Amino acid sequence: MSVHYKFKSIKDKHTVIFDGLHISVADLKKAIMQQRKIGKSSDLDLQITNPQTGEVYDSDTTLIPKNTSVEVARVPVTGNHKKSWYVA
């Protein structure tokens, strides 16, 4: 199964392939960072949005169904919280 994504600033679309009927927002972010070789920056997060509804997936535990298209934006981490990315 797969989820299709596109960065707001880039025209090209990309795909994350996974097993199962859905993927969590956290797993999708990790997969995108690994595919795009963004790195393990602790002051950066990815904002995942449904472009059809405008809904921003705020919770990393939200499940995104297979064959969904999402829009991705790089955003700074707010406050004193640093993001910890574990990309294998």
C-alpha cells in the first residue's frame, strides 16, 4: 500500500510504500525524511496536511489510510521542545 506526498514548495510527487491499510503520521514523517535525505535535525518538523480538506494532522498517532495524497511542509519546532528523529 502507499501514501502519495508532495512538498508545498516542489511540484514533484513522491510515494511512501508500506504494509497494511494505514500508516501513522510519525511513521510517514520518518519515511519522508529518509527518502528525501532531510537528516536528523532536531529543530525541524514536518507538517502533514490533507490538501482536499485542509486538515492538518497534528497528532503523530493519527492514522492515514492507504492511497491517500498529502501535502508536506517543513516547519520549525516551536518552544523549547526539540524533535528527536530516529531514522534507520
